[in-house]
Amino acid sequence: MPSSTWKAVELAVAKKLGGQRIPVTGERAAADVIVDDALGAVLFVQVKHRKRGIARDVKRVTHDISTKALEARGVAALAPTGIAVWHTPGDNLGDSIVTMRFADFVDLWGA
């Protein structure tokens, strides 16, 4: 959906995850979509839809590890998921960023 508006992308993400898009009314508190599951877990989602601003490195590395996990699905007992951990030297490990393909995330959390 490369030509879609940011609002359409937020709605599509909310639908895929079984969540609800939060309208732009000043009450968002940095979340575009919120998802509640049957067990009471809550997921806050920030959606970015931009022509620029996503580092090619993030996309490439995340794709590579996801592909590796897909290749392992035939031999692993559980369905493996690929993630990339982005750590900056000098920062606490807990402040690192984790990325994964949206399709893999939907497999885990989606509606």
C-alpha cells in the first residue's frame, strides 16, 4: 500500500492486529493503535508511514534474520521468529531496539 495515506495505513495495521486506531484528538499519548487481548495484555503501536526515514540497514538486517527463521521452520519444533536487536555502544542493553517483520508479528499477535 505504498500510495496510501498515513491514516489508511494506521487503520490497516489496527485491522491486522485486531486492534483499534486512536483518532488524532490529542489523546493518543504516542500510540496510533491499541490492541487488547482476551487475557488483558495491551499492545501500544506507533505506526510510521514515510517515504524516507527508515534506515535501509534496519530493513535489510530484519529481512535477513526473518528469512533465516523461515528456513528453520521445517526443522524446528516451534515456529521460529526472527528479530534484530539494535544496541548502541555505551547504552544499557535494555534500551536496545528490537525489530521484526510485520507479517511475523501478525502471526504472533494478529487477529
